Amino acid sequence: MKASPLLLLALLLTICFTLATRIEPRAAAWSRRDKSNNVFSVLFGDGRRLFANQFFTMADVYFHSGYYPSIFDKSGHESEVVAESHGHTDSPEDEKNEDFLGKPKDWIDAFGRNFRITKHTHLEHGNEREILPWLRLAADMDPQMIDTYTVGAFYLREHLNRPQEAEAFLREGLRNNPDSCEILFELGRVYYESDHDPDRARNVWQLAVQKFIKLPSQTQKDDRITFEAITVNLARLEENAGHLAQAVNWFQAAQAVSLAPGVLQKQIDDIKKKMAAPPPP
Amino acid sequence: MNTIFALAGVVIKELYRRKDFYVLFVLTALITLAAGSVNFFHDAKIVRYVKDVCMLLIWVSSLLIAIVTTARQIPAERENRTIFPLLAKPVSRAQVLLGKFLGCWLATGIALLVFYAFFGVITGSREHQLPVLSYFQALWLQWMMLAIVIAMVLLGSIYFAAPSSTTTICFIVVVGILGIGGHLDSIALQQPQPFQFILYLVYFLIPHLEWFDLRDFVVYNLGVVNWLAVTLASLFAAAWAGIFLLFAWLGFRRKSLNT
């Protein structure tokens, strides 16, 4: 029996079309990838999280303009983009520790340094914007990586004077991590320090405290620096608003977890003195 | 010398007749333009990641062009039997080898010029500045590094059986040297004897291709490298290219050309 190739082609196409109409509705339920609006989750699925740390490290590499230890260099290097967003600045001791190159080991190493970046610098004067693509990519790769949002928002707000972009980025982080008190804390800083809106800042920070209280006790122990930062900022906000009793309460809450309770006690004493002083006539 | 230049001219013509360069250039341009068109936080001044991506693509493309073009030169002449009429003329085997080397090196130099011109246009339009000296140093040292690579591949093509094996082995060696060549001393320190001695020996014996990588200086706008260091590195590259070519000639002069 001899079949016409055209007829065979028509038959195969008909079979394909029929099967497609039957299978397509079921296939949509097999995978959630096609529903994602993120190109990386479509391409890599959950495997994309593996790349997030690498992209976050790239932000740190850019922050140092390429002066960064490789996996072969001995270093206790910690991410400085994170450290700076937490208000930490390098002391001379830190600078010494970050000299991961040390003295040249031989003539090859010494000569090779002509072609390597050997100076420890940080981005400044608005050039901090160069780390943002890597933070954006890290957030796309792993939406549950909290530091990405807080660090990105810090640089957008503090160095690039773009609080709206910072807020939008933090809101995105909050949608992906609704229980994150770090993101809420950073959002409060946007409202308080950039928007000068203490009421919204107070609401957000109080929500952050509530979220923190609901955390497991071990996580609370690990994150006590975050709690201290939230409560100290709440205390300062209340002090500036003239709510001195509430300020004392927040400082005392901070004291309970602080590594330097003495410093906070001094601030509490100062506020108490203000409260005891007779009101101006 | 005219013979060598004539042979080199044939290799250059081959490069622009083949599609390798065009494909790689179009890919580099498309990926760079796609990366540059992404909007991060509505900030049009962000540029370094585009430079980074473009420079990486230029490095990968130029390595591919250099290795693939060089690996097939001698084997193709033998396979097509064009080597016999060539050697029947007053052309020595050393001249064939030098002509092939010079042709591949000049061809990759032309390709590099086109790549860097594209890079200059892209970065100039985004940064509104063109650090010509810095780009020149980066291009020059990359080209000098490619001289070592081309000579190494030419040597490989004399000894290895097929262009595919030469390409693969040379690519692994080059990427290995670029990746860990400069760190072999640190790795050696953590190894027991005799591995420590062997690693140190390798460290001092390999051509340090990583010296020729000035991408960081270009991407982070860190100015120019000491010119004396650039000159010494160029001499180092010339010496290594010479060593590889000498070994290639030692193998090629006695090699049977029948396939």
C-alpha cells in the first residue's frame, strides 16, 4: 500500500493538534514556571537561588572596585556593603585585616601585582549606583534573601538620594518576605530619615517589633542586633516627638538585648532628668 | 620575510572569509546591547556591568577565534595536500610556521580592533568619556597574550592528532592558567611534599597569562598600568611565543606530511 506523503503529513498534524488541545490544560498545572513573571525562575526554577549569593558578592566586589580576595586568598573578609548599610565604617584595624594580599611571595607575584588592583577603595560620590544591578539580580534569583533588599534600599536612600526607589524595592522585599523585621526596619528609616514622616515610621517599626516577638526564641537571640536597632530608633523617634515616657520604655526594651546597656542607661537617665525638670513657664 | 607576510596574508583572508568572527561579533554585540538596555532602578548612569559583560565576551570570543583559527592551519594544509605544492616552492618549513603564526596573530589583532572599537562606542555613549590609553593597554596586552596562545596552539597542532583535540586541550590549558595560574603558589603552600614542589615548579614554568588581563582596570576606570611593566610583560609574551614556536619548528621540520 502506498500512502501519499501529503496525506501522512496531514494525518500527523491532525494528531498533534488533537493531542495538544487535550494535553495543554493539564500541562499548565504540571509546572508553575510559566506563571512566573521572572525570567530567571522560568529558566532555572529553584536552582536560581544558587546564583544569588554570587551576585550579592559581585555587588561587594564592585563596591571595592575589584579589590577583593579570590577563593585562593586567605581572608576573613566580610561583606562591606552589608557592614556599611548597618552603619559600620572601617577602622585602621579593619583596613589592616582587609589587606589580604600581604607582601609579595616571589617575583612572579610581585610583578603580577602591576596588573592587579592592589588598593583598597570604596565607591563614593554617587558611583555606588554600580552595585545596584547585582543586587537587583540577586533579588530576582533569591527573593528570600533579606540583605539584598535592605542593602539596596540603604544605598538608594543614603547615597543616591532616591527614597522612592528604596521604598519600592523594600515593598517588593516585604511582599516576598512578609515577616521580615529587617525590611520593616529599613522601610521605617526611609519614612523617618528621608520622608520625615514619623507617624508612618512609628507604625512600621512597631509592626517590626511585633514580628520580632513572634520569632522563635533562638532566632530572636541571633537577631537581637536588629531588635536593638528598631527599639533604639523608636525611642529616638518618641523622644523627638516629645513622648518621653514611651522613649524610656523603648530604651529599656533595647537595654534588655544590648551588648552595651550602659550607653543606653545614660540616655535613659538624660530623658528622666528632662521629665523631672519643671515645665517652662 | 616577504614569504612569511605572503603566507600571513592568506591566513588573514581566511579569517574574513569564514563566518566564525562575524558570528562571535554579532553575539557579543547582541548580548552587550541586551545587557545595556536593561533598566535597573530607572538609573541610566549605571554602566560598569555592561562593560564587564562586554569585556568578558571580547575575551572569550578572541580566545575562540585565536585557538580555532590556529588549530586547523597545519592540519588543513596536510589534509588538503596543499602543503606539498607550498613546500615545493622556495619556502622552508620554518617560514610556513612563522607565516601561519603571524597570520593568525594579525588576524586576531584585527578582530580585537573591531571588538574594542565596538566597546569604545558603547562605553563612550554611556559614560561620555573615552580613556584611550587605558583601552590601548588592555588591547595591547590582550593581543600579546594571544601571541602566546597562538604559538602554543600551533605547537599543539604539530603534535596532537586532530584540530578538535588541539582546540580542546589548549582551551583547557589557557582557561586553567587564567583561572589559577597566579594562585598556584598559594595552593602549593597547602599541599604536602612532593606535590608542593611539583606545583611550585609548574608555577614558575608556565606562561602567566593572567598578567595580560587588564579588564578590571578598564571596567573600574582605574587608569593606566605602569608602562615599564607593560613593556616587560610584552617581552615576556614575545619570549614565550618564541619558545613555543621553536618547539613547534623542532617537531614540524622532521614531521612526515603524509596523512
